[in-house]
Amino acid sequence: MRGFGLAGLALVVWFVVSELIAEGARARVWQLTEGRRDYLSGWEKRWAAQEVMLDLQLLRAGSAGTADLLLDMEWCALQWIGEEDVEPDTRITLGKLARELGAAAAIRATANYECWLWLSRSERVAGSPILAGRFLDLAREMAPESLMLVE
């Protein structure tokens, strides 16, 4: 009996720690993304993009995080794609991460139209208009009738 209690406690501690790590990565990515316009030199922006990429890879690899957290991180990744000071390889990797985070968010909250809408946007940016159209159709089906979703 005592072994089950310890195993249960270890499982709860693992879950709480993984959620704390995810929230810390979210705060860091959000802060670096919001401050990207304030960087004075190109090397600062390149450094910030690398750090964002590493934190997003950490979030993608782990199973922690809610659909809302993953949507926020998908938005952050999409913001970095248009930054000309960032190396093309980093921007491509951030685009792939946006798609993967969007897909993970849609899997975690399949009935949330916002997840499908943002996944559609990520697919469009990645150059997959057919998938983007299908995901947009799913989002339109789930969205409230008073809301009109456009590409």
C-alpha cells in the first residue's frame, strides 16, 4: 500500500514540475517575442530567436501545456518568421514548430475552433494551401454562427 502512495506522489510531483517548466518557457518566449522590436542590433534579435526556438522545442518535446499555452506559442513562432535579421534556417525551424504546436493544440482541444483556425494559418504560411483550407473549413463548422472566419 505504501508503495502505491509513493508512486502516486511521485506522479503528481512530476506533473506539477513539468507544468511549471512549461509555464516558465511560455513566459520567456512571450517576453522575447514581445520585445523583438526593441532590439537595437541584429545579433540581439538573432540571439532572441535562437532562445525562442530552443524553448519551443522544449515545449514540443514535452507533454505539458494546455491548448491555450500551445496556441500562444504558435502565435509567437509565427511572429518570428517575418524578421529579416534572423537567419533563414532559424525562421524555417520556427515555421515548422508553429505547425507542430498548432497540431498539438488542435489534438488537445478538438472542439475549439481557434485551434483549427491558427493551425490553418500556420499551414498557409508553410505553403500548404489545401491543408489550410481544410482546417479553416473545420474552424468555420465549429465557430459560433455570429462569427465569420476569413483566411
